[in-house]
Amino acid sequence: MMRIDYRPIGIFDSGVGGLTVLKEVEKILPYENIIYFGDTARVPYGGKSKSTIIRFTTESVLFLLKKKVKLVVIACNTSSSLALDYLKSIFTVPILGVIDPAVKKAVAVSKKKEKKIGVIGTKSTVASRLYQKKITLLDKAIKVYAKACPLFVPLVEEGLLKGDIVNKIVHLYLKDLKGKIDTLVLGCTHYPLLKDSIGKYLRNVYMVDSASEVAKKVKEILIENNIFNKKKTNFKRFYVTDEPKEFMKIARIFLNNNFEKPKLINV
Amino acid sequence: MMRIDYRPIGIFDSGVGGLTVLKEVEKILPYENIIYFGDTARVPYGGKSKSTIIRFTTESVLFLLKKKVKLVVIACNTSSSLALDYLKSIFTVPILGVIDPAVKKAVAVSKKKEKKIGVIGTKSTVASRLYQKKITLLDKAIKVYAKACPLFVPLVEEGLLKGDIVNKIVHLYLKDLKGKIDTLVLGCTHYPLLKDSIGKYLRNVYMVDSASEVAKKVKEILIENNIFNKKKTNFKRFYVTDEPKEFMKIARIFLNNNFEKPKLINV
């Protein structure tokens, strides 16, 4: 029997970047209620240690659980790389990260080509080597080239998405990958906004943006668990740990449409 | 009578940048014991709100007080701009920020020239308008041009201190100040590392780096309060809220000499 489950989907990110995931989720699941939580007081996570990332992410998921979410998406690549296994081991709610969907897609694309995948992300994501391990696990013939790109997030948050400065920083980070890869995983929620600049530089490289892959996986899990919402009741609510002003400013770079003002909370 | 006060000086910064202040303090006060505290789990503060900056800074100062410091230096410009008045109103220990010493120096320099001062800092520092107000309070004939430079901190933390990318970002932020100012306040602990690149671009502008001004002020306060240490007993201890590895890596950009491994603590 088809149930209707009105409980919201929880989307967590260290800051504003997870909005790329929210956008894709609402595109293919327009009736679902969504609660977005951004840990904006402690953002960014990308250069921090595993223990700190686990602590912050766990506190954030606990907040979403209080809001009675039926599924949690860890939209942050850094948290997905370093905290997801731990979260899954302690919480009963279905929890989904952004790594597996992106890995699956990248491997499928690259298999038809030269089997050379590039992965870019924050320092902590790349240092965790999780992308590298998961790709090789699916196909050990694939060569993986990983590179941390710490300046990409501040660039995007400054609204610098193309132009001379962006091109030079793209060159700085990607010159070693250029000509060596057929597929590139954009392993950070901010990077899809640099897709044009990265694409122009690398040429003929398929870019995997985890957001749309994750959204498909969310739909699968909802159907599998029979916790789908087929009635139009949708709300989107935003919660942040720092005052909403700066979040709203940067969120406008990510979303084109209007959205409800986030509520300030403490975790 | 001359007392000898062995209690350490506490230096607080949101991260690693306060090491520029530590360096200057130990240069002119070589016998003083120093405790450095960096809130590396929650860094950076530069784009966050006043209430969050006050909360994080207060928690950090409370940690230093537990270590029985005789004086607290708020080495972080963002915290000095937004939290110093509050801290002074609630704590009895002498607390010193980095704004006043820099303002005093800048005004003294600019008075002999065209009375046009530039101030650069984080988003929150510039938005607080504290530098601007304090300069005008000392001499209302001085014109102040302020500009937030959010990409400077990530550049320094990437070890990018000169070259093409740095020059282009310097141009991006400082083109409106070029030719208009005789003095520039480097209103963030990271910026002195970009002094050469900024100096080459602006030409003939006197740059005020608060670190050395703050150190002089620390010495004054110690003498005034008779809490000087004239015996060679010095230790330097470092505490951070995230695991020390990343701190140590970036600290090497700031300090040339070796230093004791920081201890990880929670506030």
C-alpha cells in the first residue's frame, strides 16, 4: 500500500553550498518538505580535522533529528568523506552522503573512455582519500588524480565565477590534471558554480556534479523505504548557526529564486 | 618597588594570524611567558556576525583566564572590532585589542602627509566601521577609505604571497584606493605577509602593521600596572581548538623558527 509520509527531508551542509543539492532535490521531488541546516557559525569545515568534522556534523544531524526528518542528506563533501560512516553507525535514520552517488556516476562515464578520473575537493576531503579508494574499489583499472583546491570556495563566495583571476587559479590547481583525465568529480558543493571556467580550461572532460546524482539517490531511498510524499504540502525551512544576513547574501549566488529567511539556532 | 610577575601574557586569535603579534611581543619583551590560543575549529571569524564573534571570543578569553594570564591581547582584528568593548565591560584583566594602536600610528603618520588613510580588513571588520570612526575621532580632517578583502586570508593560508594571482587580487581590491591614500592600515593579522605585493602596487604608501604597535602597547601596560617580568623564565605555550596538524603547517608561513606543538582543547 502506498503511504504518504509528510515528514521533511533534512539537508545538512557546513554552510551555503548544500543549496546546490536542495535545488536538485526539489526539482525531482517537488512535493517533499525540506529542512536545510547550515552550520554557518563554524563554516568552513574543509581544512579541519576528522575529529572536529565528526563532532560538528553529529551536532548538526542531532538538530535535524529533533525536527523529525525522515532522511538526512549530508550535502557537504568534507562531512561525507570524514563523518558519514560514523553517523551511519550511530543513527537509525537513513543517511546519505554525496560521495557514493558521484563515484558511481564518474566510474560509469570513465569506463567508456580512458578510465582516468580527476577528483577535486577541500584539503580534508582530498586528504581522506575516500573518493580515490571508492573509485578503485569499483574498478581498479581506473587511475585517479586528486587535487585539493582551497581557493575555490572563497572565490565562489566572493561571487568570482569567471574571468582572469578565476582562470589563473583554475590553472594553478588543474594544470597537473589537464590532458590526463577524461572525467572530473567536482567534490565540493561550491565547485559546480565554477563549471564553465573549469570546463573551458580542461576541455572535453565530463564533469560530475554530485548534486543531481544525490537527488536521484534520495528519490530511490524514499521509494525503497516507502516514505514518499505524493501530496502537495511542500515547505522549505532554513536554519543556520550564525545570523542569517551573510547566508542570505551568499545564497543568492547559489539560488536564483527567493527563499524563506533562515532561523538562527544554536547546536 | 619593582615586582616580578611571572604570569603569562595571553594572546588570542581566531586562528594562526595572531602569531604576527606574538613575534613582535617576544621581540621587545623577551622574558615574558606567553600563552597563545587559536580558535582553529571555528576559524575564520571574518565573515561572521557580531553576536557570534562575541560568543566565540568570550569563550576563548575565558580559557586564557583559566591559565591565569596577567593581560590579554586580542590579536584578531575582527574580534577587536566587534567584541573588545564587551570583553572590557565584563572582565577585570587588562585587555588590549589591535585597533587603537594601529589607529594612533596611522593618524600620526598621515597627519604629516595628505591626511588620507586606507583601511583594509575582513568583511566584518570593515562593516563594523570601527577603524573609520576611531580615525575620524582623532582627526576629523582625515579622509578614510575602507575596503574588505576576503580573499587575502585564504591566499596567505595557501602560501601565495606574491606573483601573478596575488597581484591581480591586490588590484581587484585596491584599485579604488590607489592614488587616493598616503597611509594604509593592514587591518588583519594575515595582511603583513602580503606587504611586499601591496606595497609594490600602491607605491609610496606607508603601511601600518598593527603587530609592532600592539607589542609596544603591551609593554606600556605591563610597566604601568607593574606586572613586568624581568627574570628570564620564558615559555611559550600554544593551545588550539582543532587538531594541531593544520595549525602547524600554516604557522610555518608566519614563523620561521620552531615552536612547541600546540595542545588540543575544547572551549
